[in-house]
Amino acid sequence: MKFEHELIFEKYTNRVLVNEGGAAGHMLHPFDLPDVTSGDTLIDKFKETVRILDDVGGSIKIDGTNVSFKLVTGDNGVKQFALDRGSMSELDVNGVTIEKLPERFLPQGGTPHGMVAAGRTLLTIMNQSLPYISDELRKLGLWEDPTKFINAEFVQGTTNVVEYDKDFLAFHGINQFLEKHNRQGELVRPGLEREQIVDPVTGQVKLEKGGSKAVPYSQEALDQLAEQVKPIAKNYNFEILTKATVKKKGHPNFNTPLSQNVSIKISDKEEETDPTTGETRIITNEEVITQPLRKWLDSAVNPRDYMLTTTSGRKERAVGKTNYLDVIDSVTTGKPLNKMYIEQDIEPAINGAMIYHATKELGNELLNHYTSVLGDASAHEGIVVPTNPPYKITGEFIIQGMQSKFRQAAQADEDDQSAPGINFGKGYQNVNAQSANYAASNKDPGGTPYTRYPGPGKGVYLQ
């Protein structure tokens, strides 16, 4: 089991253009946002999203493998690029240089870790480019500061679901690690001092979470760096990308998904016979509720971080995929909710499932009306919305079981993450990245209304 501060790397899936995870941290869904407290505010958030995309813009979310990297200087003064997964491991803190890849990414079951090949390709390209990009690295603040890194994504072949016709590296922006201390209070990872954050719900002051966050940088310098790297990347049949801005091709009509009926089976008819009199009495009646999604949302409170208790004593996240599929398929499977959850958790289970379902269906409607240089948004993992913090609209992708070849060859600590997406052309990614494992994609930054329940080469450059 890993500590939260170690859950900072990501796995990616297909060949798309925006990243999730890695050293850059977890990206939020709309229901993770502190101002989305109910079904009504979730609908409002999607309407607001359209306005943001129209006014500010957004970008296609890449579905690949996060390969965030930094520049390190050896004892001999030699500079070279290195991966950094953001953990407290000395290997990560010092930088996983090309010769250390097999040491950091150990094989499992005799299968080489996919990150070794991906890292070798990336670091080879970047090390060979190093003599040509020193000016840009200085402008980006990377030349003498290994706490800063390029939030990048590796896409090669059909990594997950979406298939692309080219292999590429996407440079999303510049992030900086937040300092980390061990249990003895000793500084283990240098970085920015964590800021004090006021919880928007409880008013409590807490230290900001996450492994890193985006920092201001020169978009022009990053674009220039990408241009310098392109010729060398081409030798390895890779392209370099920094933007995949979305364009509107129609206006989403959220009334369409909101008017769709949703049926949930609450209970079966159950009877018992009195052993003395032989009389039969009804314990529960069969109850199936069918109503439009909007009606479900009218009464839904967002149970973000609430953990449901099943009838077998197992815990399930209320706003999570497992609960969603169990509830939404209850009529089809014939398994009622009163056989899944303890009585007091039936309501939050329904609320969580409806919030999740609306996020998927409203997301589909939105994605169907945007496109990009990489094709329609609906053909990708989604769209990144450049707010602070940023969030993602994924539609159907939220429930697709994705398993990358990197994940398959990885150790169990390769948890799904989400991170800032492609650059928005404004020189600054407004991101307060958070770390969490995949199950914690429903992380609640501001509390929950249910808290009353317990619940190939080594090219280097000598300066």
C-alpha cells in the first residue's frame, strides 16, 4: 500500500492528446469540484463549461502514458534529462536517468515494464536535443531547478482505447513539485512550500495536497523548445505536440439527456409465512422507480466522499463506478438496492449513481459538439476545462475499463491518475493538481453533506 503523497504517477490509455496523472497529479471530474454539491449545481456546471469553452477555450484530453521529466546535473557537471514519478524514492528525487530506468521500473512476472521502453525513447530524444534547447530551458526555469518539470505524455500505438495514426510526445506545461517530509519531519523532496488552503465548506485551514502543481511559464518558450526537438524526434518516428484546442461545431442540448428515463429497482416483493398460523404476510413490496434523469437530480445531494456500506459489510464509494453500475443496472440484473446496501445507505447510493450517470450523459452531449485538429472530442478521452483547478469532461470514457500496456507490465503501485492537460496557449496552466489513487477520483476538496455518517542512446550535455 502506498501513501497518498506517493500516489502521484499515472497510466494512460490510448493515443489521445491530454494527460492524466503522473508527477502532475489527479484531474477532477465535475462532481469532484467543491461548488458541485447537488444535481442542480452539476447541471449548472455543465452549462458553465460551455461558456468557458466558448470564451477561454479548452483542449483534447490525451489518453497516453505520463512521462513527466526534468533536467538534472550529475556530480561531474553533466546535465541530462530524467523521469521523476513524484514519489519519495531517492531514485525519483534524484531523477531516473536513462541508465537507471530498469532499476526504477522493475519487470514483473518476467515481462519488462513498459515505462522502460517509453522512458528510453523520451530521454534519448530529449538528451540529443539538449545542446539546442538550453536557452528555452533557462526561460522555462528548468536549467538550474530540478524541482520543476515538463508535464509530458507519451503516445505510441494503441496504448488503450483510442487509436491514433501517429506516435507523439505531448508537452503540456511546467509543473513544480511540492516539498515532502518523512514521518520524522525531515525534508525528503525539495520543492515549493505547501500553501494553506481554506476548506470552502468547513472553513478549516489545511495544507494544500498533491505532489506538484502547475506554475507560470512562457508558452512561447515551450513552443520554441518543441520546435527544436521535432527534428530529433522525427528520427524516432515521433511528433511533438503542445496544443490541441477544441472548436465548437454545435450547441449542446442538455435537455436531451436530462429527459431520458432512468429506472432503479429498490426492492423485490418478499413474503414470510407465520409458522404457527400458516398465514403469509408481505415484508416488502416490489418497488421500481422510473423517472427522467432531471427528476432524479432535483433531489440529489452530491455524496462525494461518502463510503457506502454493503449488506456484506464491504465499503463502496458513493460517487464511483462500482456503485453506479450496480444501481443503473439494478432492473436488468434484478438485484434490488435493499439487497446491496444497508437501509440508511440506499439514498446516498442512488444520489451518487445519478450524479455519476448525469456526469456521463451530459458529458457525452457536450463532447458531441466539439472537435479539434485530432478529430472530434467524442473520439477521445474528453476535454480539459482550463479553470483553477482544471477539470475534465469525459462522457462515456468515465466507465470504460482501460488497461494500458504500461499498466499491464507495471507493479501494482501504478495507480490511475489525472493531471493538467494540454496547454491552453496562455502561458499558464491554472492547476492545483492533487494526488489520489484511481478510486479516489471522487476526491472531495471541500467535504461532503454525508459526513454525519462514519464513514536507444545516452546523449548528454556538458555545461
